Amino acid sequence: MATTRELKGRISSVHSSQKITGAMKMISSARLRKSENALNHARPYMEQLQNILDHIAEETRDHRSPLSQERPVQRVAIVIFAANEGLCGAFNLTLYKKLLETLKEYSGKVKSPISVYPVGRKIVNEVKRTLGVETMPIPDLFEKKQYAEGATALADELIRRFLAKEVDRVDVIYAHFKSMGTQVISREQLLPWVPRETKTLSDTERNKVYIYEPGCEEILETIYPLVIHSTMYRYLLENQTSEQASRILSMQMANDNAIKLLKGLQLEYNKLRQQNITAELMDIAGGSVE
């Protein structure tokens, strides 16, 4: 049975942990707002760029960009975004499970090893231990927190490898941010790029008339890399926002558990203290009778 001193030590330890989880929750809340604002500000640009590409691709069906040309898939590259830090629940684990699921899907269908680009310190070691993959270096701009530049550099490397036919397909695994309580682990094809059909666009977007200078094909070759750059950056922002949301929920759960644990420990401490007081009173009363 624990002594009052041991219980006081445990109560103090839980209080300290509660302060840490509370502080981390506040920090993650601030980071979430920052990431969400960056995502919301970038979306209009990305969406408009995508719309322009879709219209041009529709009008130049006879001209296929090398970045959109499909070929038999023999060599695959996978980019997986994860967290740089822990204490975010099962966030990194679910992303890694998605990677394993993807590798299993490709097993026996493509030449191995599959090139994997792990973005996030918490996923690098896991990828290195995974059989059948080749861990590829990523731009050090991510470590310097130059995320937009890092996403562009990574996209350029993948574009180079795709055009050189070193890879036939590029997939990206990331956490799609839908809301504070919902983050969906997703896998999307980045290359070869598949333009959306115009029927998926709104009537307003579909009926717009554009004048192209110097010409559709020239613009198409310029805009394809821009769309791929912005898409890679969107994946990064979505994942960062999802990471902070997951960490907030984890810290909230840890805080709630700490409150429950404190209540139990405090009750146990009070009972033990009361028992000690009662025992002392009985000893005093017994001594007085004698």
C-alpha cells in the first residue's frame, strides 16, 4: 500500500505532466492557426492555376505534355509526409501503415526497390528499416523550415526523374485536413499528372473564354511544373495542419486523463490521511485510558 509521501509525489508528478500537456496544446493551437491560414491563403491560387491547366489541356487534347504521358509502371517513387515531432497520437503510425499498404499493393507488380522520399524526422528511421524500399534524400530546406522552397525542390527532383524515365509513377501519402476532428490519410498520384475533365468544373469555370499568348502549347509546358509545385506544397500544408490538429487532440486527451488520475490519487491520499489521523487519535485515546 502506498504511503502519503508516495502519493504526494505521484500527485506532484501528474501536476507537472498536466502543465506540460497544457503548454503543448497551446503551442499546437497557435501552430494550427498559422498552418490553416497558410493553407486557406494558398488554396485560391492553387485552384485557379488548376482551372487554367484543365482548360488548356481540354483545348489541346492532341498535344500531351511529357509530364502527363502515362507509360507501363515499372519504377515507382513514393513521397510520404509525416511529423517532425512526436506526441501527436497515432498520426505517424497511420501514415506509415498507409505506406506499408501501398508497398504491398505494388509488390510483385513493379521493379524493386521502390524509391521512398520521407519528409519528417519521425518517419525517416521507419522507412530505413522497411524492406524493399530505397530511402531517398530530401532537400535540406525542410530542416531549415523553408517549406515552400523545399516542396518546390522536391517536386523538381521528381519531375527530373520522371522525364528521365527513372520513375514511371509518383505517389504522395499525406494527411488530408478536413476539420479539427477529421484528418484523412490519403494517397494521390502526382505524376504522370492527370488533368481534371471539364465536366467536373463548375458551369462558370467551364464557360470562361481565355486568350492565350504566345499559344496554348507554350503555356501548357510552363504551367505544368507550376501546378505540380503548388500541389506538392498543398500536400505539405495539409499534412502540417493535420499534424497540429492531431497533437491538440492528443494533448487534450492526456490532459483529461491527468484530471481523472488526479481525482483518483487525491481521493486515495485523503482516505489514507484520514486513516492515519484516526489511528493516531485511537492511540492517543488508548494512552489516556491507560
